[in-house]
Amino acid sequence: MTAPAPTPTETCLLLERIAAQDRAAFRSLYHEAGPKLMGVLVRILGTRSEAEDALQEVFTRVWLRAGRFDPSRGAGMTWLVALSRNHAIDRLRARKPEQNDDDAAALIADTAPRAEVRLIAKGEARRVSECFDTLEPARADAVRGAYLDGLSYDALALRHNIPLNTMRTWLRRSLLKLRECLEQ
């Protein structure tokens, strides 16, 4: 029989204690919230063994990130479920797609682009580069970080030492400016 999930207040208090590196609070949260989080992970990932691995990784993240939890933004269990869900989705994205015989045949075929396709692509790349030059350097760097390097908005905001919403505005306005430039 599993322990009932902690109340929102209990979860918040446990997370605050975990942020202070309280191992007893961590054990308590693991025993009380673990079964619910395991259910979330099994539903998303499909296999119990992968969900068990994911649960360990989630609780490692809880230990490392408990200081980031803001009780004013929601219940602790909601934060834990969101952390678990996001981690499971990341694991799904990281899975290698299964390869069938048609895919193997495509690997053998010559897929190199023809000369005219390469010239067109080179011209388009030059246009994109010229349009990037119209952006302020910090904003161009932010767009490259977000869309070419895969950095999160949080990471970019920290890198540029600006608030998160300002980073979102930078990216949205920069993309609009790039689109406008490319449509000319």
C-alpha cells in the first residue's frame, strides 16, 4: 500500500527543506510523491523500467532544483508533476526512431543535391546571413542561440543578463524583422 500524496502545503514545506539540503525531507517527499510521479512517467514513457530510470533522474533534479521552486506560483505537487512530465517528454524526443528496410535503402541512394539546388541554397544562406546582419548583435546572438543551438529562453536570458520576458520580446521582434527582410 502506497502512502497518500502529501497535501500542497506539506509538499511546499518539504521542497523548502530540500532546498536547504535536508535529506530527511527528500526521503519523505520521495516516499510520498514517488508513486504518483511514477504513474505519470509510466503513462508517458510506456514501460515501467524506463519510468523507474526517469523517476530517479527526476528526483535528482528535484534535489538540485528545489531552490528554484516558487510556492507563490502553484502547488508543489504541480511543480513535481510538471518536472516529471517535461523530463519524460525529453526522453521521448531523445529516443532514436526505429529504422525499417525502406530507411536503409534511402541511406544507400545518392541523396547529394544537384548543382543548381546547391547554388540556390548558397544564395538563400547568403540572404539569411545578410538579414541577420540587420539585427543588433545581441539579438542576433539570441536568435542563433534559441533556434540554431537549441538554448532555452531561460538560458539566453541569463546569458544576456536580461529578464525572461524581455528575451521573449527580443526573439519575437527579431524573428519578425528577419521574416520581413527575407520577404523583400
